[in-house]
Amino acid sequence: MPASIPKCINGGGRTSRIILSSVPVLDQEMRGGTESLAALTSWQARVGEILTISDASGQEYRARVIQIDRDSAILLPFARIGSSESPVKIGLFQALPEKERFELVLQKTTEIGVNRIVPFTCQRSITLQQRDAGQKKSHRWPEVLLRAARQCRRAEIPELFPVLEWSQVLESASDYDLSMIFYTGAKTTSFAEVLDQRSPTSIALIIGPEGGFSPQEIEQASSCGIVATGLGSRILRTETAAIVATAVIQLSLGDLGQ
């Protein structure tokens, strides 16, 4: 992320990966150092829990937490597994929706394999204050993400960012090999055509609010090199668009279906 963009707020990303310093022997306890301890803290791990860990080469294992001390932890790897992280890095930029829809986006796209989720506001979206009016729920977002990552046995917790402004979204999209904004208007490139033309290793998906993006916002995105594309002729709810777009990327370029 550019220096002007707020940082991840949930301890996710690479720092949440529990990495052993050497190749483990299955069913033999291993002690992890301070880095493993920091990652276990991100997972809010407790003694007896089973988590996904990896060695320095990236090979992943399922392991039980045996002991957690002040400066180290003891883990018991018991099964070697395939990679739980996609080869393509997906950053999902989601216009802030009403009610519990963002929690659904957090849960389902984590299961599909995104590695970064960034809520934002734009012309037709609600604000965080409107979203939390009556009952504050945004504080639950990191917990929703954590539970989803545990459930689907991820090795890393996806990064969660604070709510950005539209200008910050445009700036952040420059981090990616390919950035796409989803729009139902004219002058869009077919989603399939965009993917056929490129072989990116990192992709930003920018999903609009229920009312869609304004023409001005699409122009601003296009001027920043962001490709305007669509998801067919049917109008999808914003949470449906997020789930469909991430699934298509994972099927086309990632590990969905392997």
C-alpha cells in the first residue's frame, strides 16, 4: 500500500503465517520462536487448538498448539497438506454496504481465497457512521474474518483495512498487476476478455455500492489505468458481485477446483 494509505488493522497477511525454522517431523513437537508467537497472537490461538502452519519452503501442515510461553510456543505437526493460499493475490475493494452484507463478504471471500479486503466509501455508498447507526457492528469485522480463516484452514488471515475514501482506493490500486472496476454501463471490457489478455499475479477487484458507480468515478478509475468490466447482463447485489468476481478469478487464475 502507498505510504499515505492506513495500514492493516487485524494483524493479517504474511505476518499471520506460522512458520517453522526447519522441516518438521510429523508427530514430533517443535518449538517456534518469537515470530511464531506473534503469528499465534494474530490467530488468538489457545493451547489445544489446531491451525495451519508452514516450514521455510512453504510446505503446509496441520498442527496442534501444545504450549504457549512468553517468548516461544510448542507445536505438534501431525499432517502434511496442500497449499491453502492462492498463487494469485486478490485485493477486494468493497463499497460499504448496508446491514450485515459486509460481514457476508468478509466470510465468503475469505473462504474463496482473497488475501486483502478493503472497505471504502464513494458517491452512492453509505458512510461508516450510517452503517453503525443504532448499533455499532464494524468492530466485529476482524473477528468475522478470523473465524472464516480458521474454518477454511487458511495459513494466513486476510488483511483487513480501515474504511478508505475513493481517492485512496484509486491510489491503492496501483499496487496491483491488474485492477478492475465492475460497472453495468457502456464502454466496459468483457471480464473473460480481460483475463484472457493478461497473466497477473496480483489483482484488485473494485466492487461498487447498490446504486453502482457514477460515470465520473468510472472516468477517474479509467484515467488511473483501472479496467472497467462487468459480470453479465443481470444486475447483482454488491455482495453477490464480490463473491462471483473473486470466485471467477480463483477458477481462472488461482487454485479453485484444483
